[in-house]
Amino acid sequence: MNIITDTNFPELHFLKRGKVRDIYDVGEYLLFVATDRLSAFDVVMPQGIPLKGKVLTQISAFWFDQTKDIIQNHVVSTNVDEFPKVCEPYKEQLRGRSMLVKKTQPLSVECIVRGYISGSGWVDYQTTGSICGISLPKGLVESQKLPRVIFTPSTKADIGVHDENISFEEMVKREGTKLSEQVRDTATTIFHRASQIAETKGIIIADTKMEFGLFNGELMLIDELLTPDSSRFWPKETYLPGSAQNSYDKQFVRDYLLSINFNKRPPGPIIPDEIINKTSALYQKAVVQLTGKNVE
């Protein structure tokens, strides 16, 4: 199976490399290429996960379509046959793992919506009784459904650096009241819509990270959307509050790294094939369960 961890398209203008995506400027649009790279604890691992980039692209495309009546998004096409002519030599490498998208001005914050208490939110709650300054009832347990969905923005950090949770008031200082409120309300509406759809397919979306940008002065949903990389997906059938949950992502990799006392600094260690294959299977299960289609 062909695993792509790095792209090299000499005839395209390389723009930047993220933890997973390589971005190219192709004139009027950008080309987002989802590789099979995997990061854990903000460290990119040396091996890729088979089909991971295709899973992320297929799931994002599904959710962008499901939410396009709520807000416009940046997707122009996911069909490589519709990409600019300059992409032609790389069509087979791009197929299934790339998106042609509009050029936007990304906002300075990432938008996290939480329906359940987990991860950094659980840590914050144990210490302060709140998440990002939002007070919550006493006595909540790990992975419990929150009394209401909450919006908790964060900073955007470089690769290898953790994002930092910020208050909504801090977001207002950065982006202004009107835009911040529009983003919060839109992100929350998307989360409610997606949660309802996912639950009918046996998946709980505990929380997710979204990104927004401005296009001709109008707010637009960008980047990836509601994937196992940007969200916590839990199997509904095994959900039991009071501890951490099984998930559809890199759980096996994280557990392995913890078992070997990984210091959470680059370079990442070699991961056993068994862990790689189990992780690939989880990603593929997520796309089938959500969309009803195998990875294409």
C-alpha cells in the first residue's frame, strides 16, 4: 500500500507544511494535500498511517457538504479531474487526498466546541471547576456530557508547540465582538448538527476544533472539518462516563508512546507495525461508519 508522508510536486508552488497537510499555491486557489503523516503529543511520527490522508479528506468533504446551508466553506473541488492543468502530472498521487480550496484570510484563533468533558477541558475543570473561564456544575466526571455545549477558543501554535486555551473575551480583543459572536454561534450550530447526524451512526462527537477565515469580507469555514484528527469520536455502544473513552483516532499510538515513556519531544520513535495497522483500521472504520462508503 502506497503511504505518502511527504509530497514533492516540482511544478507546483509549495507554500507551507502542517502536521498533516502540505499546501500549494496553484494560482487562483490553494491545493490542500492530506498526507498520511501522524502527529501525537504535537510530535510528527517517522511513519505514516496507511490511507489516513484519504480518510481525512473524505470525512471533511462529507461534513462540508452536510453543513453548507449553515455557512459557506472553502471547498472548490475534491475531484482531481477538475483541478488546474498544472496539477495534471501529479493526479494519481493527489486522487482522494486533496482539495482545491479558496484563498481566505484565516482568523487568529482556533474554535473548539465541547459537548463532553475530556482532554484539556477535564484537566482545567479538575483544577478550577471551569473550562476556559466558563463555570460548570460541581461533581462532573470525566467524559460526562456537559449541561450545554460550550465554545472555547484557543491560540494557533506552531508545530511542536501546544495551542493555549483562551477566554471568549480574549478572542473578542483579537477579532472584535461581532465577528467573535458570529463564529461562536456558527461553530455551535455546526456542532449540534454534526452531533445529531453522528449519533444516528453510532458515534459520539465529544468535541471538535474548527477553523474559519474571511473571503471577500465574508466568514467562511476552512481547513478540515470534524475528522478524527480534529475531533474526539467515541463509539456510542461502549460509552461510559467516569473515565477516558475508546476513540476512532490515534489512541493506539498514544497508548504505545505512553507505555514506552516517550518524552513528547522530536524525534518520534519507530512505531510497531501492529500499532500502525490497528490505527489505520480505526480511521477507516470512522469513514465507513459516518459516510457509508469505503475509503476511495
